Amino acid sequence: MGIFDSLYTGVSGLNAAQIQIQVTGQNITNVNSDYYTRQRVVQSAAYPLHTTPGDIGLGTKVDTIIRIHDEFTFTKLKNASSNKESTAYKEQVLKEIAQRFPDLQDTGLLNDIQNYYQAWNDFASHSYESSQKTNLLNITTTLTNRINDTAYQLKNIHTNINEDIVLAVEEINRIGQQIADINKQIQSVETKGGSVNANDLRDKRDQLESTMANLVNISTFKNDIMSDSRYGGSMTDQGKDYTLAIDGVTIIEGTNFHPLKLDTQASIDGFATIYYELNDETRIEMTNKISNGKLGAMLDMRGRNLDGEGNFVDGTITDFRNNLDTFAQTMIVNTNNIYALAAQDSMHSQDLKDMDESMTLQNYSSYVKDGSFKVNIYNATGQVVATKEIKIDASTTMNDTRQGNSIVAQFNSNTDDDGNHNLNDDLDDYFEAIYTYDEKTGMGHLGFLPKQAEGEYTISIEDNGTNFAGVFGMSQFFEGNKAANMQVEQSLRADSSKIKGNKAPIDGDNAMANEMIQLQTKQVDFINKDGSIKNESITGYYRYLTSDIASRTESVIALNSTNQSLYASVYSEHQSISGVNMDEELSNLIRFQSSYGAAAKIITTVDQMLNSLLSIKQ
């Protein structure tokens, strides 16, 4: 043991205090830095000199610089952040949708529906006035335009969410590659030996993990998680092994990253589904494995699963669009069903896509029900001269009697419909049914055509629960089959004078218009896309549609508020462990400054001892 050993003891204290001051200064200057984890210098006594009297200390040494990080709390923070971001995104979208359905007394679709039926009421009271027909057309056009615009806005939101999904997947891939690159850097730094910790790189990786957790549900595995009371009892990740997975599917393994991929071919709208591709090009479907974060919320809102035609069968926006389409289609079918009561020169169906002669009516549309409808023939004075009941069941087709009855066969059958024993004054003597199907275009068409000079006799359909006329558009007030294409029939749009209110072809008859007014309060079946049926009035179903949107919005707002509070609680816990406390750091700075001064005093004391020793030799 020599005097120079005493000098080294002071120098070691000086160096340790300097490092302590530097690390404390780093903490203080990063007090406002996001994702910065406070650091601590771990020091211990240097290996002593063993002598006969006993061990003589040789100063201090800095073992390592650690970051005060608790992996368990950090995992809770990521999960809380993922939940918060998920409900925040849903709240944002649902609030935007709710604005499309104001449902106020003097504005919105409900007001347009009420104005529409009031216009029918005014028309029924003054069916001879052309101004009432013009008024009915204008108000109906306002209604259909509102429905069209609402459908367009929902589709636009649907499309925007899909675009957000594409961007989110691209961001996940970008972040994933960055994490893999940082893992490589961490390995490079920490394999240099000793107790070197890549603290700043690990902070950067934590930041990227948190950002990815905001987007998607992730789980990470880090080897060598340890807890040491010397470091405040925190669970720190000391190892170099690293795995990040989404619902058990590993996308980051150490320095290797396996990206998520998108497929836009399966969806009819070109919406993207997400998959993971193995080395042998086998695909793992990921859309249903993503359950949280913004991306999980986007998929919940847009939909995850496609049917055989490439349409989504789930998703909040899908539900809203389907409900609006159900509302529009049910209104179209039931309105046209009633409008078919008005006698006219002939009847022609709309184009029936892919409906060949052998397809059953109920397979073509779930709106077609078992039952019957009457075909009435009127003469020029408005008297019924012939009538026939046409029956529909599960086997009924347009023109194929091999496995059941058909519309054409029943219509054209030479039967004594009125029971007067005269086969020359029945339906088939005045009109005939013709069904054509073009194999090339896949279009079918049904016509009820007069056998006499056009205008001599007229025809109408009186339905008894089958919805036949409304489904196949035998007499249309509305055309279209969903919210996006619902509008007044083309010829009526061009000339409002063609709008009918009568049932029999005589002036002053307003029987059909009165039936139309009753539709406003009549309970009808609304058949949803999933096959479920809701029996409601037109206005009742619309209120159900809007209340569904409102209740889902309120539910998400409440859940998001809860998630915000939970996140704030977990964030506070995380900050209490890893955040920089300015008061504590300033206190440490004063303490380390004193240590530095004391160590310097040791050196000056040894210097004086050396001077004394040298003066003795002189």
C-alpha cells in the first residue's frame, strides 16, 4: 500500500461523481422528453487490498448505468393505451355518423318521411289537381335524395376506414422493421462485454412498441427479465432475445421482421383483408386475429368477414348500411305493392338479373312470401270484368311447372275464374303472361300484356301478403333496390301527370292513394341481410335505425371515458417508476456535487502529502 494508491482512491471518487453528475444532468435535460426512462449510476467499492491488519479500500468503481424500467408496468401501459386508442377511434367515427341522422323535428330524414306521406294525403284529397302531383314528386325526390346522400356518406366513411386500415398496416410494417433494426444495434452495443447497457436504444424500442400497441394488440417476450432491489425493485429487460407477436403470430424475431400483407381481390369493393405469409407462401389470415388498437377498431367498424359475393357480413358500418338498405328496400317493395293496385294498360317487371324460368320466387328474394294475389281486369267504365287468384309457395317459379306451380301457367290457364260456367270471360281472355330470359345477359322479364286493343281493358294486382308486385316491380312508383339507387320511377320523374292515385280507371277515385297513406303506420316486415325480420312501421323502423346508431355511440363514448381514466391511472404508475422527478434529480445533483468536491479534497490532501515527502528527501 503506497501513497499513490491513496491518490487513486480520490481519483476513482472524482470519476464516479463526474459520471453521476453527467447522468443526473441527462435526466434533468430530458424531463420533458417522451418515452425517456430515467437512469441511475450503479457503483460499488473497488476490489480492496488484502493486508495483515485487514482490507484496505482502493476507492469506488462504476458497475453500470441502468434505466429504471418496470416491464410489467410498461406492458400494462401498452395494453391500456391500445384499449384507449381503439375506443377513441370508434367514438370519432360514430360521432361523425350520428351527425348524418340528426332526427330533429324540422330537419333530417324522419321529417322528409313525414312530409312524403303528408304529400300523399294532400294528393288523395285533391287527386284531380296536377299541382298536387307535382308537389308529391318534388317532396318524394327530396326524400330519395336524402336517402341516396346518406347511403353515399356511409359508403364514403366505409371507404375512408378501409384506407385507414391500409395506412395502419403500412405503419405497423414500418415500425416492425425499425424495431428489428434497433434489436440489431442493441446486440452490437451490448455484446462488447462487461455491463454495457444500450439504455437509449431500449428507450427508442419502447417508444416504437408503444406506438405499435396504439395500432394493434401485441405481445412481447424479452429473455432475462430480472428484478433487483438495488435498482428500486423494477423488472428490467436485460437480455438480447426479443419476440413480438400478434395473437400468437410472430412478426419480429430478434433482428428478423416478417411483414403483414394485404389482399384486395376477395372484396367486391376492393377492401383490404390482412394476412401473414410463411416462407412456403402459406397464408395465415390475420384480419380476425387483430382485436385491439386503432387497427382493431377500424376492422370492428368496417368488418372482417366476407360472404361468397365479396361483401362484408359484419362490422358496425356494414350494419348501418345494411339497416339503411333494408329500410329503403322495404319501403320500395311495399310502396310498389300498393301502387300496383292502380289499373293500367299493361304490366312489366323490372329487369330480373340471373332469374331463369326455373328459379323459385322465394330464392330470388326473401321478401316473397307464401300466399296469393289477385289480378283484376277493369273495363273502360271502371267495372271489374275478370279476376283470378294466383298462388305462391316455396316451389313457385316464373315459368317452370316441373316441380310446382308457376306464375305464367296460373295466369294463362283457361279456367272458369268467376264460376259462371263461361270460359270466354276470364283473365286469360283479356291478358296473357309472358316470361323471357336472355341467357347471354342473364336478364329475365315478366309481362302481363293485353289481348285486345291497348286501353280497352286495364289490369291491376291486389296483393294478399306475397309482395309479388313490389318485389318484381310490376308497377313502380319507386325504382331501385337499395338506399343508394332508390328514386322515383323514370317515367314519373319525367312527367308527374302520370302519377296515379286511383284504383279503378275512373276520375275521382283515390282508393290507391288512401292505401298509400295507411302504409305510414302499417306494420310490415323489414327483412335484414342476415335473415332476421323486424316487424315495424316505416317511421318505426327508421327510429330503430337512428336509436341503434345513438345507443352504440353513447356506449362507445362511455367505454372510451373509462379507458381514458384507466390509461391515466396506469400512466401515472409508470411515470412514478420511470419518469424523471425534477426535485429528486436536483437533490441528487447537489449530493453528487458535494461528492465531487470531497473526492477532490482527497486528491489535494494526497498532493500535500507528496510535497511533504519530497521536501524531506531534499
